[in-house]
Amino acid sequence: MEKINSLGAVVASIQPRVGRDQFRPGDVYEAVVTSDTAEITRKTFTVAPYFVSVPALRSYDTGSGQVTVDYNSVSPTSGDIPGASPSNPIVLSSSGQLAMTFWRPQRAAIRTDESGYLDWGFLNYGVGVGDIQATCAGLYTNVSGELIADTTPFGTNNSVFFNQGANPSPYRDSQGDRAASAGNTLTFTVDLKACATRAGGSGTGTTTVALEARGENVTGGQTTARQFFYVQFQ
């Protein structure tokens, strides 16, 4: 638990260290806050659905043809694939564009009529470049038909910056939750160099890209899953 003075509130987080057979979405738990001498407050909560995977690149194209990401070639202790480290980035062409085909993140089954894992639907998608706090909205092309564009992705006075209201994830998935399948993919192409330079970045060297999936805004923020990978600008 952490006291946030600017909000006048105490924010709590929970990180279960047990298996899903003991603690899973939909379970009810009780939090009791005590002092040295007495109980201060008691609250009942329900474990909300959570991501069990991230939006993950299935393949990409820098302009020289599709490259399939071979996740089977790496482990927590060995192996390497393009994009996994700054020493082995995905090398972009001079255009700075990257075409991405990716899987939706998944969640565990919750209802009695569900089983296994499901592709999480109705999420919002976008990419972030390095530590630049600006949207790449307006720089996407070849977007999947299932992704619906935000009609007002920019902030105050058409600002690209998040702190002025710009949307970091300007595309919403029109498909709902469904059984997980390797064939359920989404695609778009992003001009990463233009996104970096529009916000004051150099568009040179090696940087991270975050492929993001976000839920709806709720009290406390958005449920978010990200896959980070490295790219190199020319």
C-alpha cells in the first residue's frame, strides 16, 4: 500500500504468489487495515480479469519482406531474435516504417461457459517510441479492418502529447472476446521515424518500441499490456 499525497488517498496493489487453481479472476477477497491497537477499515474486492499474455509480434516487415518471429528459438537463459536486445535490433529502412502483424493479448476463462484462454476483445491498440510521450496517431497505414480509428486522437489544439490529451492507443478492436487462435491477428504499419521526430526526438540510433493494448479508462487508470522490442533507425 502506498500513500499518494497529491491525491489524498492510499493506493493498494496485490500480486498473488500462488497458482491459478488457488486465486483467479472472479474470486472475492477482503482487505483489512489495522493499526497497532484496532481495526481501521475493512473492504471487500473482486479479482478483476487480467492479461496472461501481451500483444505479441507474429511477423514484421521493414520493407524487405515479411519476417516471422521465431519465439521457439529463445529461452529465459539463451538465444536471441531481432528486436529482443539493443545489440540485435530490428533494423528499419531509411523510411522508418515498420509493418506489424500481431496477436491479441489473452485472458483466462472466467465464466462457466468458458474454458482455457481467450483472445481479449474490444481493446485499444497503438505503439509508443522510446520515452517520447506523444501519440503516433495519423502515422498508421494498412490497418486491419477490425481496428476502428479514434476520430479525435489528438489533444488540445491538436497536440500530439499525452499530457495535453492525445490518445496513445488510437485504434479500437471491433471484435469481442473469443477462443484463442493463432490465426486471430491484427496488422498495421507505423511510421516510427516520423512519430519520433514529431515529438522532438532525433529519429536516429537504437530505441525501444512498445506495442500496446489498453482497456477502457476506469478509476485508477487503464489495464495495459505491452511488448517492448528494439529498432534501429537509419
